[in-house]
Amino acid sequence: MAYQKKGKIRKEPKRKQGSANWAELNSEILHIIYMKLCDVMSFIMFRAVCKNWRVAAANLSDCPRQFPCLIDWSGPTNLRVYSLASGRTHTFQVPDAYCRGPSGPDVLFQTDSPDNDLFYLNPLTKVKAIFPFETSLHPISWRNSRNLDDFVLINELDFAVLYFKQTDKDEWTKKEFCRLRNAAYHDCKYFLLKDNMQYEMAVIDKTNGAELPSVRFPNYDPPLNFCMPFDVNYLIATTNGLLIITGFIPLYSGDLNDCRFEVHRLENYPQNPKWTKLTGIGDLMVFLDHSNCFALKASDYNGFKGNCIYFITFPSLRKRVIGRFDIGLNKTEELTGPKWFGSGKGRKVCMSSAWFVPSI
């Protein structure tokens, strides 16, 4: 086809054979495409292609399940988020405040003001939320995320505070303990792992806030030739029961094969409590870092296998890496990570990285 303008004849450029007009793809194909996006940033870029693509992904709640990312807040005013699924690093500008770590899809910040205000921020959407209660603990040491079970655990040097909501009550209940490692909600109870040499676990009834009989938990003793191992003791509530991950990550050997993990399940509580060692966790994937631990189902993601523990090593004499421990094979492998992750040493560095599940 040709058209004439000011006495000149011009021809329409021919479409190359085999090329496609991506804007004309039907909605069913677009739905298949964006439901396979395992990186939330890819989902955002998908919506930015054109109007038709944005309409096809209009419901943000349809965003595919996101595989956990590595988040780093060592910079003063930015967060770095590395996606294991895509191998990309995304940087987000954040307020000039103290970052206390991720909390689900949000990150907890504390302002450098007389009131030391606390707030949550979703780095992708920039949506803020106020911390649900006032606390006299400054600076706050964040040890567990808020979730649908409505509990928050805060640790200081010598003691810990658990905030939770009793059944049919809107106000927060506060209980103080000696220092705790972490907490989990299971079977209408809060299980609290004490950070002492007695290997005890406190139990709180959610319905009335009463303390129930405590129970001892198994401990994994490292070989004597290991120098300063980081002990792993984390509770996880799953559909298959309350699990505890025990083991250790050597701080200075730099050899991932020196990492050891065991998984036990609590049974018959409170009548005759006992821990049963598991030979595997099936479809579950466990993610743990220096202060938190959670589990997801591998079948909800493409290209990732279950029965594994994903973890972050501490700064060592060699480098810092992301590891994956296969429980069935009793073997650890190093995963590809960002170049910037291996740099730096010391407590500040190890306390400024964690697992993070982005969401919009």
C-alpha cells in the first residue's frame, strides 16, 4: 500500500516475515506468560509494555508467588534485592532511617528522632504502615516478622518481649522473657525457643495468655575441631507439625561441606512431648538467616526442588555465600549469588542481609 504526500509517493514499511505484534496477543496467552514470572520486577515490567498487557495483569493479587530474594541494607539510603530466580539485583531508595530487617513483604525502619518512631515500608510500592504498638526498647532488635498470627518478638541484650493478641481480643498482650532465639505459632499456641544452655522451649496459650508446660528441644553438638560455629536453632510451624531446625554453620572454615543440619518434629504435646528426627521434609524448602526462618512449598515454584535448606553463611576468611543443603543427600552446594554479597566482614555486615519475599 502506498500514500502520497506533497507530490512524493511513500511506501509503508513491510513487516518482517515471522515478526509479531506483541500488543495484539490475546489475553489467555498473556495470562500464561505472566503467571510464569518468578521475579516480581519482571511482573512490573510486564505491565509496563503496553495498555493491553497492563489490562491483562490488572489484578495485582494475581502476581505469581515470588521466590525469596536476598535483601541487603548495608547502604545508608538504599536496599539491594537479589533474585535467585532471575539472577538480577534491584536497588530501591528508602528513607534515611535505621533498617531493622524484613518483615514479610515489608521492611522495618526506625527513625533517628527523639521518639525513635518505627514504621513498615514496602520498598516496591512505597506504602508505609505504622508499628502496631509503642516499645521502650531502643534501639529495637528485630527477631521475627509480623504475620497473620499477630505476634511480634523483640530481643535486647538480656531479655526479650513477646507481643501477641489473645483470641477474641484486639489489644496487644505483652510478656517478657529472658533472651529468646525465635518463636512460632502452631496449634493455637506460641512456642518460644529460649537462648540458654538448658535447651528449653516456653509455650504460651493464645486463648488466655497462660504459660503452658515447657519442653526441652534437641541440640546438635558440632565436632570439637570446629572453631566458633554458628549454632542453628529455629522453630518452624508447618502443615505437617511444629519443626525445629538444628545444626551449625562454621564461621571461618569457608567450606560449605562443613555445614550440618537436622530436622525434628514435636509430637504428643503436652501429654507426652517428644522430638522425632525426620529423614526428609518432602516438598518443603526452609530458608534461614542470622535471625529468622520460614518454610515454603517447592511445588508452588518452577525450577526449585524441595527437601532442602537455603541458608546464608557469615562473613569468613574466604567469602560469604548462599548455600543449599539437600537433606536427602546430606550434601551442601553453593548457589550463584551477586558479586557484592561476598564483600565485607564483621557483625555489621552479617546483620544487614536476610531472606525477603517481595510483594506488590
